[in-house]
Amino acid sequence: MIIGNRLLGNVNDDSLAYRVQALEKSGDAVRVSISASDAQRRRLRLTSSSGTEVGIALESGSALQDGDVLCQDDDESHLILVEVEASEAMAIRVNPRPADEASFVYGVKLGHMLGNQHWPIKVDGTVVLTPVNIDRLVMETVLRTHGFEGLEWEFISVEPGEVPTAMPRVDLEHEHG
């Protein structure tokens, strides 16, 4: 079994792609495919595309992204390439408002509501994308409960990397009490 407990980087961001390809040829790198919801888990036991048993054991607060490359401790001779499967996202459309105090308050309230749910987001113009990690009805109920005027939403299919699978890491720590 290969165990990945340290993130080396991402093949989409740096030169790890060449290294992974070379190690795949020798059988020392394996690919695992996971769902977007499993990408949020820090402990997984999987079987690679080549049939190798793989364990993932990351630190608390870790989340995997499509293209992440893992190794065990300082042993970089065996690598694990994580491929996150296509998933579903909620696309929330915000009707543009003139720049004034009311629109600022609206934006802060919407951001607070989404952050309070711990829903990772990607903003694309006037559309806010968030992955569907819970029941659709629950997500719709949250939006309706807060009574935002001018919001429309739909559920769409997205490719890996189009929306974040976890909240971005920030230096500020907070507790729920």
C-alpha cells in the first residue's frame, strides 16, 4: 500500500507533471480518482487506476484539489496523483445593482451567509459558484430562508477545478462557540 500524507504540489501549477509521468512509467506513481465530496475528507482508502492500494492521511483542515500530488513523509520515490471527478455546482446569479451603500450591505450579507455555511465559492462576474456537497433542497432552503431579493440559482455540471472543493485557507483562526 502507498500512503500519501504530504502534499508536494499540483501538476497544473508547476513542473511536477514531468516527474509524475516519468514515475508512472516505472510504476512508482499512481493515479486515484475521487469525488468532489471525498476531496474534502482527509483520510481515504482507495484503489488506484492500476489496482494499487492507496491510503491518504492528511492533516486536519486539508482538502484535495484536482491534480494534487502526494507522497509519504520525505520519501518522494512513490507519488500519488489525485484526479477529482466532474461534479455538480449551484450557480447563484446576482442581479447587478448600482454601486451604493445598499449593494455593499447586500454583498456583505450574501458573503456572510455563504461563509457561515462554509460553502467554498468562486465568483465569475455576477455568478457565484459553489459545489453541491449537501442535498440540493437544503442549499435552496438556505437561500430562501435569508430572503435575498434578485437571486436566481440553478444546478449545473462542472469540470474539476472550476469550483473550489474547500474553503480557502486564511491565516486568521476562528472558533465556533
